[in-house]
Amino acid sequence: MRRSEFQRAVADEFGTRGAALVADLSLPAVGGRTAAEAMDAGIPPREVWLALCEEMDVPPSHRHGVGRMEPRRR
């Protein structure tokens, strides 16, 4: 997962409150950092995404494969 995919996944799952969650919510799975702090510290976006999902009780069906752009049609 790239950082841009992380951002799309957050927007898709959490809507307008996504930015606040990324900036303010402490995530125990990444050392008590916020998602933004964790990625700035070099933790991969996928690991941060899964930590955010765990903390927010996102169902497993919403966790994998999200954030990817639809393939271009030819």
C-alpha cells in the first residue's frame, strides 16, 4: 500500500472524519502514535492502515484491497 492508497482508503472508509482520525487518534499497534506520526516515523502505510482499522473496529471485509484506483479501461 502506498501513502496515496492509504489516504484514499481512509477517505472511503471514514469520510469527512478521516483526516481527524489520522491526525489525532493514538494507535496502540504502532506505539501509541497517530497514523500521521507513524508514517512520518517510517512505519509502512499498510501497517498503519491495519492499526487504524483495528482501533476503529472496521470489519475485515473493508480492510484488504482498499485504496487502490480502478484500472484504466482500454
